Amino acid sequence: MFDRVKAIIGGYIQRDDLEITLDTDVLGDLGINSLELVELVCAFEMEFDMDIPEKDIRGFLTVNDIVCYLEAAAA
Amino acid sequence: MLARMRREPLNDIEPIRDLRCLLERGARVFLGKTAFSELTHAGEIVEVGYDQLHDDVRAMGTALLERGYRGKRIALIGENAYAWILAYFSIVNSGITVVPFDKELSCDELVELMDRADVDALCHTAAHTAEALAAVGALHSQTGRAIETIDAGSLTSGGLAPDFLPFGRDELARGNDCYDRLEIDPQATCSILFTSGTTGTSKGVLLSHGNLTANIKGACELVLCGIEDVFVSVLPIHHAYEDMAGILSPLYYGCAIGFCPSIKMLPKCLEVFRPTALCLVPLYVETFHDRIMRAVKQSGREKQFAFAQGVCAFLQRFGLNVADKLLAEPRAAFGGRLELIICGGASLDPTYAPFYRSLGVNLIQGYGVSECSPIVSVNRNNEYKDDSIGRIVSCAEVRIDDDGQIWVRGASVMSGYLDEKDDVLVDGWFPTGDLGRVDEDGFLYITGRCKDIIVLSNGKNIMPQEVERCLVSCESIAEAVVVAGAETGNGSEHLVAHIVPDFESLDLSADEPEALAVAEERIRSEIKESNRKLVYYKRVAAYVLHTKPFEKTTTRKVKRFLLVGNLEGMRYV
């Protein structure tokens, strides 16, 4: 799951200088704003064929939060 | 000597007595015209005409009066939707006070505000039923107060206000005229808006029909729209800016308003509703700009894009608009026919305006505060200065005091704050907390702030003390001062915390070389924990560590100005 999430984030932010880890802070480290986070989440929705409510997005502080959320939804 | 800008006469706008008159006028003047639109899950458009809006509000108002709500207070929570609008107008037009809530508030915050505002009911859209029921339950268990919930329903799924609207329609059919007979007092409070206060506790701004209708007139006199205009409502609907600039003023002009219920739906809503005008905060303006430039770069057509922009900008000087032809692709991101963006809520970098204008979109800035209903100034369609926040509305006077603070007085200024004995108004003048100046052409400029409130690019106002209290409750933090991140670009949405570690409680000595590194690890982890307790826009994105206590004034207040803008050594959480 982490690798798929990492690939989507990498494709979105297009930055070679950043190593994405589970601890990566979504807004701070990735350098995206809350609107761009929503856009990124839409990419997760397409990849994992699921709907992520907007209020759940507010809980995505780190990459680990996203991975855990997607894993729980897939279970 | 510089040539003065010629002043165009104000747009001719009729005075509106109260919000009921606004709807009655709409039903009369714009009969058969669409007022609101929503998208179903299947992507179909459902429309509501000006006459239906008036009829629905009459029916729901009748039901509210019959159920004994006259003179009471009703809180309102929901997404941008017709159900929210129906509830809002039904409440205020029935002699009831509305208390709009931010749908992002936590259950505890809702309970606190419901208690403080002493509301008698919580009205919610269908999508917010669970939150409303939880909040009302929590209010009962925490305070012993039992209040009712009112389901405003949904236009596109399950029907509108199922317990009220059909009942109200039946009453009207039976000849019940209690709503029509009710006389609205234009000066009585009809709305309590909770806003950031200067002490960290939100304050309830008391606004009347007269405040709001004066502001509608003032705003419409400056910004011209027409019945062919289509708005998409995307900013939070509980906010005074969206209400005035995105709903009430467009209703005066007979515009159509399409609702965007969530940010995720925005691209679809822009594509389907194809707006001609948008009310936005800087965050959207910056993000759309970045998105367009990213697409241009990825397509490898930067030179062609710059050339097309130049041609469009040149021909616009002669009144020729060729953006639709030369820049159709970037314009398609907004639905293809966008002509006007009104940007407010926070300071916008003036360099964005020429960019948007070259795309055929007139980007103008405005300024307001909830206490002034809210618009104080706005640039005009054909009379603008990109670094200014525009001309002052006719319903308000502005003066700048010796310290540079902007004061506002007039028909749109609130009567006061909820439950505050001390009058914040001085001879009717409201101190905005913003520093500014007025130029020789009558344009207003913001030059800074004299209150601590942080205004982020998403328009959210943050009282730093609230976040700081949360931070200093962490074991590893002795002192914290929260400031805004970078002033422009995406960083402007972020908060940065200046932190002095609590070496003592960490059992460390500040003199030890390793102490700071050890403390930092703990601080970073505790900021993350602290962030989870805060609503998303109050989260701390980065920090700057200090080894010595912050410099204080003689009254032991931290000298914040020494820390604002000083982001050296900043690290992301």
C-alpha cells in the first residue's frame, strides 16, 4: 500500500529532492496546500476506486495517516 | 502632479428594507428566472427559480411561526446547498435570529457556541444530520439543556425540510397568513455570526436586516452584475463574505447561483455550471494560477502561452476580448466563460490580477470584516487598483486614526457583540484592527494589522493564543508564539510556532550540547499530537526553536513583532 501511495504522491508533486516516508508531513513536507491535498485525494480515489469523504481528509496529517486509512478501507 | 482617476457614478441600486423584501423583489422582478442550482449524484442539474425560493421561504417561515419559534434563536449548520439557504431566509424572515455555524467545528465547539448563543434549535442540512444530532445530544448531557433539531433536508436527495415545508404549504393553502402579517423590524438582530475575538474566544457579531440590506446596496453600487451572470458558491456558506458577495448581492441582480457542496466537487461544478463570476479567497486564486502554469509547463507550450497572454492583454486595451479564442484551454478550467473574480478574506498578491486579466478574467479585490456585514470596500469592474482593496461602500464611512488603524461607521456596522457589556463601538465607530490608508482617488489600502489575529490565505482567521494554549500544555514546551508562514504562495496557509523548550520538565540542562536535539525530537512529536486536537486550519506546520525565553514587555507580554516574519531555522513538523 505504501508503495502505491508513494507513487501517486510522487507523480503529483513532481519533486526529485524529497524522500517520501511514512513520517512525511502532508502539508509541510510535500509543500502542497489544502486544495491541492483534495486534488491528491481524488487521485487516491481513482487508484483505489473508493470515495473518501472530505471530512476524513482533515485527518491526513502524515503519509502514514493516508496509508492506514486506505488499508482500513480496503480491509 | 499625478492625474486623479475619474470617478464613475455608482450603480443605481434601490434601497431594500429587509431580507424579506429582497426575496419579494426577486420573485416579482425575476419571475421564471433560476436563482439556485444543485447537482445530483448522477450529475443532473436541479434548479430553483426566484418565485419558488419566495414560495418555499413563505411556507417554511409559516411552519416555523406555527411551531412557536418567533423571537427565538436557531443555529444553522450545513454545506453550500439550497436547503441551507431555505433555512436561513425562513428563519430571518420570520422574526427569528439565525446563528450560522462553520460545518468544520468539532462537537465540543458546537456545544460551546450553542450554549453561549442560547439557541432553541439546531437546523441542519440532510448531509449534516449525524453531526447535528451528536451536538444536540452532547449539549443535553453537558449542560442539561434540551433543544430541538430541524432537518432542512436536501433539494436533490430526500426532499426539503420534510417536517416543516409540507406542513407550511398546507397551512398557507388553508389561508394561514401569520408569515405575511409579521412585520420585520429592520433594526432588530436577525443574525449572530461567531468570529475570531481579540482574546482568543470567538465573539458573536449581532447583525440586523438593516445592516445586511445596507451592505447589499453598498456592494452592488460598486460591483456590477446582471441577470445573465452565474455564480458558483464554493466558500463556506456560514461566512459573512460568501453570504454577502456570493449570495445576497447576486440575488439582488437576479443572478443564478450554483452550489458547490465540497471542494472535491469544484472541478465538476465549474464544468457544469460554467460560472461567469466567482467569489474566492487568495488560496483559490493562487492554486488556480499554479495549476494553469503547471499544465502549460507539462504541455511544453510556455512560449505560445506567454505570446497568447500578451496578445490578449494588448487587445484588451482596445476593448477587444480574444481570450476565448487564444486561451480557450486555460479558461476551460473555470468552465470557459468566467469574467469576474472577487477576491477577499485575506490579502492577495497584486501580481495575480494582470495574469487573470490576460485570460479574460477581471480579478478585483475587496475587504470586509464580519462586524461590518461584512464589505467595507471593493474595487469596481472598470475602476480598480490591483494593490488596493477598493473603494469604500456608500453605507460606511472610513477614518484612519493617528496609529494608522482603520475605523468604520455606518448603516452596515453591527450593534455590538453577544453578551458583551463593554461597547466596542466608539461613537458608532468600529475599530477593525487593520492598519491602512486611503489614497487621493479614494481607494483603501491595508498596510498591516494592529491586532494579533492571523489571516491565512484561505480566509480563515486564527487567534494565535488559542493554538499557543494548546502547545504550552505539552510537557516539552515552555513558551510558544504562533505566527503565519510565508506571506505569499502556498505557504501562506500555514502556521509556524516559535518554541522555547521546557528543558526542566524534560530533565535536561539548556547548557548541554545535546539538550536541544533531544528536546526537539520530543517537541516535534508533541506538536503532532497537539495538531490532532485542532481543526485542520489551526494546525502548526512548522516550528522555530529558541533556546532563550522570548523578549517581553514591561507588562510581561511577549514582543510578537520580533518573531513575525523571522523564520530563520524553521523546520517542518
